[in-house]
Amino acid sequence: MEASKPGHRPKQARSIKTEQVLLDAFETLLKEKSFFDLTVSEIAAEAGVTTGAIYRRFDDKQDLLRSAFVRFYDQTRDKPVHDAKQFDSSLSDRQLLTNLHKNTLQFTLDHIHLMRAANALNDPQSFDLMIAARNFTADWFAGLLQTSTYGDRELKKRCKFVLRVTTATFRDTLLSGQAAAENQNDYMKTHSLEMKKLIAELTEMTSAYLAITE
């Protein structure tokens, strides 16, 4: 059977389920180990399958990573944010931006294990899928903000700027220094005040940006 390629899902329901189980196992282990330390045998054991079941669907670990990013992109399209109520048009622009930054932080935390692997591999295809997911989310946010004072033809470009800066800031924070060596949930518990301050600073910066580009 030919190996499954990113973006080409298996057609049979059983094969689809097996692929999802494999990707779940892969992502679970990525939260505990680095990409290069993780073995195909460990992924198979976590998923409860043989290594042959993996190689029938994926070429190698890099293929698994790219497929995980395809799923990440698909999930972003299905549910761009955790709680759409946080982007109700009745909220103030400042509150909308603050909520945007909070959701971006959670979004980054949820996928930091994939970002770490892509960063370690310096894999262009994974980065392209990450950017595509971010741009889709920016377009979605722009639609929600049409009734705000930022609702004009430049809004999508501004939303992309906000998400690009915010995602990069959080990603760099969580991929370097002490944060890179810690469990992300533990890191957030011990550094919650610092992250709140970072969100406030980002809100100030993006508010200023949006104001001068009107």
C-alpha cells in the first residue's frame, strides 16, 4: 500500500481512524520528547499498532509531522477560536484585541509541540501550513470585526499583522530559554503574571498600530 501523503487522506473509514490514532500518538509523544529523540517504534507502541502500520501510511517521521500540520490546518478551519463569544461585535475594540491575544496564546500553547518539531527540522512545508492556518484565522477575525471601528478594506491585512506579531512573540517566548525545557502547562502556572503583562503590552502595541494605519 502506498504511503499516505500530507493532504491526501485515506479513503476507507477504518484507514482514516487508524491514521488519526497514529497522529494522536505522535503528537502525544512530541509533548514529552524532542522530534529527533522520538522513534517510530515508540509511536507504534503508543498507538498500539506495528511499525509496519505506520510505514504503510507514512514515509517517515517527517511525513508524520507534515500530516499532523495538515490536520492542524483543517482543525483551524473547522474551529478558528476556542470561544466565538469572546469576539462579539458589542465588545470594545480594546477588549476584542485583548481576547485575540489571549486566544492566540492558547492557540500557540495547544500546538507548541508541533512548532518545536518544525523549528528543529526547519521544515518549509510545515511552516507553510502554519502560516496558512494563521492567515485563515486572520480572515475569520476580520469578518467578526467588520462592525468595529477597524472595519474597512485594510482590516484583513491588519488582522494578519496582529496575528503574525502575536504568534511570533508567543512562539519565540515558548521555544527559548527555560520555557523550552518545561512542560507548557507548568510554565504557564509559574509565569502567569509575566504572560498577562505580555498580553497587555501586545494589546497596547497593536492598538497603536491599528490607530496609525486607519
